[in-house]
Amino acid sequence: GKKYIDKGVSEFNKVALQSWVEADTPKSATKNLAPFAAKFLNYLGKRKIDVDKLEISDVLSYINKRRIELGGNPLGPNELSAISKFTKHLASRGRFNSNKCKTKSWYRTSCSWS
């Protein structure tokens, strides 16, 4: 998966992606999703955000940016699935800070944010 990663992505984030790729199942699905997770990391890399400092707002701003790039169309199911699974993996490792809100699903939380 290294070929999808920009130079600006920190070693820390690369290791996080690698650990998700190794842990996620089924492997066949992860192969299709990894490039989208890498694209998300490239975005974080440009903003100098490491995944242990990731906030739900970073995820949402990335999704908004992608929607603009897609001409206002929603992200495809593989891309959404990649972001969802990767951030869930981070959360399971205690690395994803979702503002201490209870997450019902990866994009809906029980606290209010806009």
C-alpha cells in the first residue's frame, strides 16, 4: 500500500495504516479499501495531523472536501467504507479522539456538532 502514500504523511500515520491493513478482514476487501484510506492520510499529512490527534471534525471536513471534488456527488460506498473502517480501527486502539462523544455510527454522534 506504500505507493498510494504521499511524502508528507508521517511515519506514525503510515504505521497506523499498515496495522489496519494487517488487522482488517477479509483481506480481499481491505485491498480495495486501502487506497481510499491512503488518500485520507494524504489529506491529514498536508494538514500535519497525526491519527492520534484526529478529531471527528477532521473526518467531516475531509468528506466535505471529497464531495466538492466529486462535483457535489456523495462518496462511493468503498470510499466511505474505507474511512469508516480505518477510523473504527483507530478508535479500537484508543487512537481516534471523537471529542468524547458516544458514536452511534462513524458519522453520527450523540453530541451535537455542526
